[in-house]
Amino acid sequence: MKSQLLDEKYGFVSEKDKAFIIAFNDAMVSAGYENNGIQPYVVFGKYKIEYFKPGTKTKKYIARVYFREDEIVLRLYFSDIDKHRTYIENAPDFIKKPFVDESHRCKMPDCKGMITNGKCRYRKTYTISGTSYIKCAEQSFMYYNMDVKNAESYTKPLVAFYPIKNVVGNSHSRNKAK
């Protein structure tokens, strides 16, 4: 990742953000997750890095880093939040914030998202510390202004939500055997 970020086309990314990207990438790879490097993108930024579990037939992205003109954004994806309630309740405030703040509240029935039979694909409902939340997962769980010293902390909820199974033949198992 470090060598890829040296390319002049990423010159708009601040040194602080590059340091975070490298540290986060190192933590994700150490945890056993994979990515396809920096790819062009158009929706949430000019470029992106997508992270996924190895050894799956279809890639389910669990984290993305978006490269915008003036910042990077870390987006984490979560399912079954209630199942991991205790983890989130005990997480550092900077991890917990997008779960409990007012951002990205569900806008039903005014939502223009993926509604099928009156049900939204992006709706996330869960309870944290006794409070119920209904959020739009299309925009939720984004982190801004990350500090490099916390890079590994952003991987910890992913490990809790999406643990790597030691499946024979996946790259994580091969790396552990060496």
C-alpha cells in the first residue's frame, strides 16, 4: 500500500491521511482481510480501497476507504448489530459515535432508497445502551478525521462482526502456516 500511495495521482491525499491508510491497511491485512489495492471510484470519492474476507465465493465488502479531494473517509459495514451490542457499548467513543449519534437516521417513508414491498434494504435497527436506533445503512458508519494511532482500533469491530475462519486454502490459513 505504501508504494501504491507514492504514485503522483494520489498527491492530493495528505500525509496524515496516507499514514492512516497505511496503518489501517497493515492492521486489516494482519487481521486476515484482503483488498484489491486502490481502485478508481466515482460515487463517494475519486478512489477507494475495499476490504473483504478471504475465501468467500462472492466478495462481501466489510470496509472501504474513500479518497476525496480534501479528506479520506472510512466506511465500515455492519450486520446483526444487536448480536454485537455489548461490543459496541464497550467500544471507544470514536468507534461508537456513528452508532449512537443523530447522523443518518432512517427517513422512511420519505426514503428514496431500495424499497421493495414497503421495506427498505438499507434500514438498520438496533438497540445500544437501552436506546433504539433506526439508521440508513446506505450512509451510516462513516468515520472522518481518523488518527493514525487509532488505525488498529477500527479493525477490532470488524474482527468481532466478521471473524476470519481458518478455512483450508484461504490466504490467511496459508500465511499462518508459514
